[in-house]
Amino acid sequence: MTIRVRYFASLRERVGCAEAQFNTGTVTTVATVWHALNPDLALPGNTLAAINHEYATLDAVVHDGDELAFFPPVTGG
Amino acid sequence: MLIEIRETPFDPLAELSRYQAKPDLHGKAGALASFIGLMRDHNEGDQVSAMCLEHYPGMTEREIARIIDEAQVRWPLLDALVLHRVGEMLPADPIVLVAVWSSHRAAAFESCRYIMEALKSRAPFWKHETLTDRGRWVDRNTDGY
């Protein structure tokens, strides 16, 4: 299965790219995707994640075709 | 209900007047409460000369819609309007407009505050400030309550 991964704001700068693709044949969680794609970068403790535009916990399971986003605390308004 | 992300400057008072002219609000609403957020030229002791606001197209609009839905469950609202700037902006520029219409003032006051505070903590926007000698990301929003 294929997951589209997106990074925003300061987290995009730390990772070094805005978008990545993740392919796997096994059941995968949000945290697993991060560690597989960023083996040298610990997931910052305040990171937020969203699956298909809805907030998700780090142990949420991702599915084929999902869009998974990682971003820092929001600062709008 | 209207939610818009704007890439160009907007006039909040003109937007309010235009939206309030809708036939389904005319004569029905007894209360309008609104909040306008403006860009400051200083933050955490530093001068800020410009700011760039980034968002997550698609999720940002959906999260604001979810927040308004929550408010409509808690209070009897007639309508709601949320406009938010993204992109490059300058001090004094309006950043956000939240407006709600209801029959009576309590629902208008309380739901406007609720929507604004929830937007600050949940809607995916990120501010990047330009200081005199460098740029920096704003790392968190202050607690509004």
C-alpha cells in the first residue's frame, strides 16, 4: 500500500522536504511511518498528525491511499 | 455559513456589512458578535516587520467547519462567517475575522469566543515572522483564557 506523507512549517524545514511517499505491505501506524521515513530524526514531542485532514494519534493505523500529515503546534488567528 | 482563506488583504468591516445583507439574516438576527485579529509589529520583545502565514489547504477549512458545527450544537446560531489571511502580510493587516449571528447576545458572545479560541488551538495555520536580523517560526499560541 502507498501513503502520501506531507510536512508543514518548521517541521518541513527540519525534515528537508514537503512531501514523501511511503510504501509498505504490512499494517502501519502514524509513528511507524515517521520512523521509517526519518530514521535519524526523533519525532518532536509536540508534533501533531492528521490522516485525510483529520487529527490522528500517533498509534492510529494508516491505510492504502491515505494522506498523512505531520506538523508543529498551530499558530493561526 | 462561510469559511474563506484569503491570499490578499481584506477589509473586515466591509466583509461584515456585505455578509449581513443576506436576506436570511435581515431582521432575523438580534445579535452580531465579531472578533478581528490584527498583525502586531512586535512579539516576545522583538520588532516584527512582516509575517508569512502558511496553512494546510483542505484541512484548514474542514477543521474550521468542524469548530463551527460544534458551536452550532452548543448555541442557537443563525449564521457564522470566518475569514483568515494566508501568505505575506504587514503590521496592522487584519489576520482573521470571526462573526456569528444569533437571536440573542449570550449565544453570539459565547460562540464567537469559542470559535476563535478553537481556531487558535486547532486550525492548521503557522506564522513565520520577519525580524530585523532574521526570521523565526512562532512556536505556540498563547492561551486565550
